[in-house]
Amino acid sequence: MMGEFIDLNAFEYLEGQLKEAAEGKRHRSDYAVIKRLIERYSELELHVKLMSKALTIPQMNRFIGLVIDAVAFGNESEVGEVRAVPKELKAINDKIYKLAFELAEQLDKRTQLHESTSFTSNTHYALFKLIEDAGQSNYMFESYLKEPLRNTVGPYGLRYYPSISQIVTQLGIDAQNSSIETSSELDLILTRTERSSSADQIRAILRTVQFSKENDGDYCNFKIPDDFELSNQAIAAFANVAFDIPFDKLVDDLQVRNAKRKYKRLCKED
């Protein structure tokens, strides 16, 4: 990573990144973003000069690199996908919950018929046998766990273990009580709003700075300083250019201020 932030000025750094993208050394979607940053560099130049008073060359280039990465997180289709995942997870867990209870009920009915009539269907009854059969294609289970588990199970009768239907019921309870979380702070913030807007792009730019402050080690020469703050004008300029926001929807200072306020509030809540 250190090699990415050698002492090139911001424009030279972008040219180098464009060359790497053209050679397939970056994600294929990065090429269009980098090309746009170069072609519209005049819109960013003043802000780069002002930022360079507070940042070293490696830190400035680190910021630009993170902006390029951030486009994927602020892209409307990507944001839509992020917002769809929690809803899909909830739907899946709801379905698992319902199916598990239905299956447990059928398993109990089958057991009752086995025990109250002369008929049997030669299906799984003992928990260990179910685990043993399920592990047949698992080499590690067959080689290391099967025999020790069998020796552990052997001395005890079935009354010491939960039934298969009880285990299936627990799967349903687990799905019913599921709590959807994310390890990504940006994804969490994006899912707090129901529709895509320019605020998504602003938050993505804000998150690039926060990411470096939180994740780049203190001894990295490219870590963005903890006390560094992007101006509203710089945020707007980088968002408009990097995300190719249409002229009639350009981000302005007021939108940046509102998005920053909400971003900070959500960060504090979480």
C-alpha cells in the first residue's frame, strides 16, 4: 500500500492510477471515475491546494484514493443493493421461522404415529444418527469427530438429548428472534434512509476521511490526521465530480451541512 502514496502531486497520482486501471490493476469501474477526476480536475484544483496546506502529499493522495473507492458505496445502484439486503434477510428469516415450526409439527406427528401404531417409515429418530449421516461428505468430521462423538453419545439414552423436532423448533425461534446487523458503518447509515439522494454521496465522502482516521495506523505516513476536517465546498466539489452528479442536481453547501449533521448524529447513535 505504501507504494501507492509516493510523493506525486494529486494530478500525477491520478494519472498513475488511471494507467493502473487501464492495465487492469484496479477494479474495472474505477477507470471511469479516475478519468472523470482528471478531466474535471479544474473543479477540484483550488480545494486540493487548500487541503494540501493541512495534508502531506501522501495524505492527499490517500484521500483521493479513498474517494475513488467511495464511489462504489455512493453509487445509486450499489446503495439500492445495500438497502435491499436487510429486507431480504428479514424475509428469509421470517420464512425459516414459519417453515421450521411447520416442519417440527410434522416431525412430531410422524413420531406419534411411529409410537402409537405398528407402522414405521425407517426415518431418522436419533439425533446422533442424523448428524452422522449429514457428516458423510465432510472428511474432517469422518476422520476426527465421528468416533469420539459416537463414544460420547453411546453411554446415554435418547432421553438425554433434544429430539430432532426440538432442534428444528429452536431454528425457528432463532430466526424469529434474529437481529440484523452490519459490520459496515456506512452500510448502516445508508439503510437508515429509504430512498437514494445526494446525501448518500456526501456521506460516502465523509466516510473516506473517517476510514483513514480509524483504520490507517498511527505510524502510516498517509494516515489522515484526526483533527483534519474537509470544508463543505471541498465535499461538494469531490461529490459532484467523483459521482458525476447531473448539473440540475449538483450538491451545494446547504445539502452538505444537512448531510454532515445527520451523519454525525447517526454515528453518535451507533
